[in-house]
Amino acid sequence: MADWLWLIPGFPLLGALINAGFGQWLGVPMVKRLAALMPLLSSVVILVIWLEHATHPELVDRVWTWMAVGSFVAEIGLRIDAVSLVMVSIAAFAGFLIHLYSQQFLAGDYGERRYYFYLNLFVGGMLVLTMADNLLLLYLGWETVGLCSYALVAHWYRQKKNAWAGRKAFVVTRIGDTTFAIGIFLLFAQYHTLDIHRLLQMISGQPVPSVLLAASVLVLIGALAKSAQFPLHLWLPDSMAGPSTVSALIHAATMVTAGVYLSIRLLPLFAAVPGMLWVIALLGAWTAFFAASCGLAQVDIKRVLAYSTISQLGYMFLAVGIGAPALGLFHLLVHACFKALLFMAAGAVISIYAEDHDIRHMGGLKNQQPLLRWTFLAGISALAAVPLISAGFYSKDAIIDASWLAPHGALLYALALAAALMTAAYAFRLYFLVFEGEPRVGEPYQLGWGMKIPLLILAVASIGIGWLQFPPGWPGPHLWLPWLRAELGPTPEPSGNLALVLETVGAAVTLVGIWLGYLAARWERQGRGLSRIGFLAHAWYVDAVALRFLPPVVYGGARFLRLGVEHLLFRSGILGGIREGLQWGGVGLVWGENGLVSRYVAFMGFGLLLLLLLLWGGL
Amino acid sequence: MLSALILWPWLVALWLAGRAQDSHRLAVPAALFELLLALAVLFGADTPDSRALHLPLLGYLWYLQNSSLGATLAVTAAALLPFALLFAWRLEEFRGFTIAALVLVGALMGTFFSQNFLGFYLFYEIVALSGAWMILIGGDRDRAAALRFLLYTVGGSLLLLVAVLYLYLRSGNTNGIYTFSWTHLAAAAAPDPDLAWWLFLAMLAGLAVKLPLFPLHSWAGPAYGRAAPPASMLLSGAAVLAGAYGLIHWAIPLLPLGALHFAPYGILLGAIGTLYAAFLALDAPNLRRFAAWVSVSHMNLVAIGLFALQEQAVHGALFLLVAHAVLAAGLFGVIAILEARGLPGHWDALGGLFRQTPQLGAWMLFFFLTGMGLPGLANFPGEFLSLAGAFRVSPWPAAIAALGILLSVVVFLRAYERVMLGPLNPGIARGTGDLAGRELALLWALGLLCLWLGLDPQPLLGQFQGLLPVHSAVLFGGVAHGH
């Protein structure tokens, strides 16, 4: 037992509460600092866990009983193990860095208090999500972060399209939330418990009931929607309407990884259904491929990053699907560092260019903003997985190589490798367009220390954190996989010559991709770039088709039910019929004249009398 | 004590009817005293049964008995009253509204404690009458809406009366004791299944119309939509309690076979109603209609929970009843606040209001989120338990209802966007003020209630475990159902 675990989500939640209740009196400067302090305090608690329990973390804190009816019990229960320790570290520490960065980045914006309220609430919700020991509490965190995502995407609510983008994000993810909820209902109906550990124990070693297939598919859809996987990725590019810091925290480092986390956590559930894991792997590989191809043709700096997030999340699902969740978690960690960095830096770039997101209007920023350039380059290198020096190489290529060993591995490997090629290309296309080439001077913009420190920390992490786990057979540290082995089991890794070949191919593909990225940037400058390919620029038209058909069906259906069914059938039809009938039946005599009450009394009295007589006679 | 719960509001109403001045001064203290009485009843004050008006062949007409379910609902209704009065504060016809509200709440208390069916029936009719009356005070004074409300409730309750009359005569004919008391009626031998089915349907017509269960819902849109918001608050938050209580206290125990037989259909109707009303809310022409259909949607979810006849589901349904009362206060309260600022609630007249009234905007979002069933807020435990329980009984209809989770997010966020977000509607006066102190205090009180119910629902859920043994036997396994 560790009855202080609640402090971890407790601090940010307290911050949100103080902000909501007393923020008006405290004033914005105070609210800002308090908001940033809260995730820092959570990080300190987490640091204590790292120092004291790092080798085999296993901490439980039952805070109170949420609901208990009959055999059903749901606790507010928190649990830390190795996987959730990684997740809470990311949520709290990245959360803190982004709070810090926001201090200057959003200074003077309208709705600052509101921003910090939701940011605190978000971190709290994310911590609850990752620490929950039962599915219901996890669902609470899941919905809380969804709400915060909505509110923060729609932060600049005075433009209609931002509010719409926020709603779109919430609605599309709630498709998944709904199936997730139904999955929870099914699991509860079958196993009578929602405690994750007990649930997984009951599932493993039992014959698989058919309901498990349904439940696992439904839960998986929830995870896919939250992590913006094809075809439920539609909400993520639009959610870039929020501030860049929000994209960094919610739509890169934490919330979107919740789906990956859930599938790692519930891996035995998916593993129990034959073929399920392979489907997950295929969906992941396909999404990685699909989104990378879209990223090639985007001209909005944040949309490039948004598609890259979708694509990188695809790699994480691929890792889970091929039975290497430890690698998926590794890539999740690395991705959180470099993508948060890229989004924050992109925010600064956008500020420099006066809120213009179009990378074709940018260029040559490297001399004007050297620090921004070097940190951005570190992030881009990690995204592209530049061999040896970037963290992405150690995490992403490990997944690609391991996918070769899976059943039908060639297909998965080919998709993942093609995606890697395109990733390197669009990443460096972005870098070259923004930072190299002919300088296009933007507005003078001075990064304060509050912005520099987070960028520097994350840049160092984007380079160095990969060294936790060297490829198999290489001399050097192999810390990550052994640490997670007890919890997540052994990880498939290619060995010998095969490993060497795969690693070389991966590295070569990245280098080719960088060269292609350089070319793509040049073409783009000459006005004949990839952005002219409508099919890619519009993301294969998936979104356009969905928007064309789905909302009209829902709204049209609603209108039909109101005008066609409710008005015509229920009001005019049935009610008119009753009235007619009453009038013809003679009751209309009493009906027509008097006031409301007397009508009623007469009506009731007459009816009563009639009924009493009838009944008395009848029995 | 129990009689005081009914008579106190009626007396105050009578007093107010005779005097023109004091209503603002008296109304809220009187309502708070009523709440105090209800709380005392709930928390173990000595409440002997109260019997009066013994009539030959009918039993004690005034026969009140305390039960934990009745007392919980009584506290809910009594708690809603001061909120409704305070939100109606600026209503021109405040005195008339107060009188109607007091009569309604007093009668509701009667329905919760009555052990004699005729007593229950009379109180139930007074609730309907004062409800119809309330629709005509303030708001649009739509006589057609009030009449429709009356037609449905009275038409339905006549069927209810017929069914119970039959049971009464039957039990009287067999053992010679003619009385409408609950114990006698429940103890009588069950009618054969076919008859029980029809009798149950008849009772249902009277009770489910109050919820209203699909397809008896058609009065609700106009009634809640045309009445003044505080009136809708009482109708959709408190008056529905009588219908649900009637189902669980009268219809199901008196006709367990009928209930069992009907249960699958009830779940299905509830599921259809949940979605149907949500769709109507999506296409609502104004804010009041929107709130009206949202409320109907939630009540159909309650019906699912009740008809699942399953432990978790019934707990969830009852919990949702209470939570929904708080939500109704919040939703209609926010609408009342908007109307007090001269904003009538048509979508075209709204938009971008957040800029002018950020506090109101924040609270509106809070109650909308409660309505969407966000975990941690009041509705979630009820919705979750109802659906989770229903899933164990009949998964498919429950799955249909669960789609409401998805639809509700569209419904609420679209409405929120139309009112609060986007560019400021040029029709809105620049000086539209944010929340005043009284309004803010009311919303905070409701908000804290929402959080409390959402985060620590256990104390309230525990109340429902104290259902009468007969209820429990019938509901939780006395009749084996599915599992």
C-alpha cells in the first residue's frame, strides 16, 4: 500500500479547483504560476517513486469506494507499475514543461485563466487515466482528457471554425468512447468485475467466450479513436485549431497515446482472441503508412506534425500487435519528447510569422533563431530516425525490424519501411522549408528562459533517450527491455545477420528519405511541390467523404423524426384521433364549454362513475 | 411528521393565496423548512404511520408510511423547490407560481408515502392538475400544451385506476376485506399471467406517462418547452419522481408477473425513447425544447434501468432520478437566467455569448457535461449502473441505448456552440450582464451537488438498499430473471 499515490493526480486537480473557485481573486499572474507548480509537484512525487521503487515498482492506493451495488464494486483505486510509471512520468513532466512554456507563449491571450484550468484538469485526468486500477476509473480519466481536449481545441472560441474543430474532436473520439463503454458493459456482464488485474486473470487460461471477441473489438475501437488511428483519425488534423502548446501536450505527448496505453494494459484481452493482435499490427502499419503519405503534401506546419503524430502512433500499435509492447512503450516515450518539442517550436515559428501556418511562406529562419533551429532539428532528426544519433532510430527502427518476425511479417515490414521513408522525407521537407533557404524575415521574437528551458530539455531527450536501449547484439546499454520484461514479457528481436541487414536497410531508407525531403523542399519552393497532389493534400479524401455523408444523415434523421414522426404521427395523428374519438363519444359535450379545471373534473368524475358501475356489475 | 410534509406546503400556499404582499419573503423560508422536514424524515426522525379518514370499503384514505425510497425522493423534491422558487424570483407571477409549486410539492410528498392506493391516486391527480396549472403561469401560457399534458396524464391514470380497481375487487371478493391498502393489494393472489399482462399495461399507462416513457412522451416537448423554465424544472425534475415511484412501489410489486412479462418490452421502449428523444433534442428549435427532450431522453434511460429488474440497473435508475432532478435544476436554471436577460432561447438570437457572460458560459458547459454523462458528475453513476445492469439482462436494446452516449455529445455541444461560442450575435445587447450573486450562489450549490453525486455516489446508492423487503424480493431475485 502507498496511501500517498493520490497526491500525483491530486495536485493538478487541486490546481484546477483553486483556479475555478478563487482564480478571479488571485489574478492571472498568480493563477499561471500556481498552475505550473502543480504538475511540478506531481513530478516530484513521481521522482520519489523512481528513486525508491524503480527496479520493481508495484504500488497501490485505494482512495475510496466509488460505487458498490451488490456484487459490483468500483473503487477509486490507483496503481503504479512499470508501464504506468512511464506514463505518469511523461504526463506530469511533459505537462510541467508545457505549463512552463505557456507562461510566455500565451501571455496576454484572452482566456488565460480558462486555459490553465483546463490544462491542470487535463494533467490530472491523464494521471488518473494512467494510474486507474479499474476500467471505470480509467474511463473517468479517459473522458476527462477528452473534455479538456475539446475545451482547449476550442480555446479561441470566437472563431466558429475553432469551436467546430473542438466539437469534431470530441465527437469522433466519443465514437470510440461509446464502443469502449459498451465493451466495458460486456466485460462486466461476463466477468462481474472491472478491476483490471482480476479481469485479466479471469481471461487468461479460460476458454474464450464469444462475448470476448465483441468486447475486445469494441474496446479496440475506443483505443483506435483516442489514438487517431485510421479511419478514426479524422479529428486530429482539425484539432490543430487549438494553441500549439495544447497540441504539444494533448495531441502529441499524452492524450493520443492513451489508446496505445490501453492496448498495452489490456494486451491479454486482445491476445486471448485469435488473430486480434495481427489485426492491430496491420491497422497500425497501415495507419503509419497512410498518415505519412498525407504528411508529405501538407503545407500547414501543424498539419504536417499532426499527420506525423498519427503515423507515429501507428508504429506504436504495430509494436503492440506484433507482441512487442515494450518497444511500443519505448517509442511512446521517445515520441512524447520529440513531438512535444516540435509542436512547441512550431508554435514559436507561427508566432514569428504572425500566425501564418503556411510553410511555403517561411524560410531561412536558422540565422534569426539559432536556438529554435537546433532544437527543432533535434526533434526532426528523432522523427526521421536519423541513424545512431537520434532517439527515434533506437525506438522506431526496433519496431520496424521486429515486425519482420511477425506472421506475414513481410507485409507489415514493407508498410512500416515505406512509412519510414516518407517520414524522413516529410520531416526534412518541413525543416528545409522553414529553417533553410532564402531568409524570409518574420517578426522579432525573443524566446524567454521559460520557453528555452523546455525546448533544451526535450531536445537533449530527443537525442539521448534512445540510448536506454541499443539494438540487439550491439555493445552498449540494454536497459529498457529487461526492465519491462517482468511485466510485459519477452520482446521479439531479430538477431545475427538478419538484424544487421534490417538495421542497415532501415538506416539507408532514412538517409534516402532525407535526400527526398531536401528535393521536395526545393520543388515546393519552385511551386511544383507535393502539395499540388490533391489526393495526398486532402488525405485521400477520407475526411471529405465522411463529412459529406455522416452529418447530413444524423441531422436529416433528427429533422425527419421531429417533423415526420413526432409532429405528424404523435401530435396530429394520435392526439387528433383521441380528441375526435372523445367528441364523437359524447364526452365532447362536457368538453367544449367550460374552463380547464372544470372540464377535467367533469371528465374524471364521469369516467370514474362509468368505470365503477361497469366493474361492480362485471364481477 | 409525514402529514406535516404534505400539509405544511399546502397551508403556506393557502396563506399566500389569501394575501398579496408577502410571497417573496415567505416562499423560500417555507420551502427550506419543507426541506428540513424531509431531511428529518430521511435521517431517522421518529415517523409513526399516520392514519386518518377511514372509509368503509376503502380503508384509511390518509395512510402514510415512511420508507427509505420514499424519503429519498421526498428530499429530492423538497430540495428542488427552493431552487425553482429562487430561479423564478423575477417572474411577474411569482406569487401564483409559488402557490402552484407548493401545492405540487405537497401532493408529491403524498404520493411518496401513501400506502392506500386511492390516496396515492388522489395525490397523483393533484400533481397533474397543479402541474398543468403551473404550465400556464409565466412562460408562453400555452393552453394547448397544458391541456395536452392533462389529457395524457389523466387519460393514463384512469387506466391505472381501472387496473387497481380490478385488483381491489378481486382481493375483496376472495377474502372479504375491501381495502386499498398496499399490504392487502400486494398480498392478494396474483392474477393469471394473461390478465396480469393487461393489468400491468393499464397501470403502466398511468405511471409511465409521467416519466414519460416512449411512446407516451408526446406531451413533454410542448409542456416543458412552453412553460416558464422554473416550472419545467419542477415538472421534469420532481413530478416525474411520482411516476417512477409509482412504478416501483405500486405497479411492479402488485403485478410481478405482469412486470416480468413486460420487462423486455420496457427495456426496448426505453432504449428507443432514449435515442428518439435525443434526436428530437438535436433538432430542437430553441433552448427550452432542447432541454425538454434531453430530459425525456434521460427518463427513458431510467425506464430501462427499472425494467431491467436487476440489482445494479434498478439502483442506477433510482440514482439517475435524483441526479436528473439536480441536472434539471441546472439546465432550466441556466435557461431561466438567460431569459431574465431578455434572451428568449431561439438559436438565431444567441451565439458568442461567452464573451459577454463567461461565468454563465462556464456553468452552462458544466451542466451540459453533466447531461452528457461525463464521469465524475452526477448523471454518470446512474447511467452507468442502469446500462451495465441492463446489459446483463438484454444486451441488444441496452446497446441501442448506449448509442445515446455518442449522440448526447453532439446534442449538447452543438447547443453549447450555438449559444456560447463563435462570434457575438449582433442582436445581443452589449451590456448583457454576467451572473449576479444570487444566481452564482445557486449554480455553485447545484454544481457542488453534481460533483458530490458524481464522485461519491455511495451514500445515495446505499439509500436504495433499504427498499422494503417486498420490493427487494420482487426486484432482486424473488422472480428469477435471466440470471
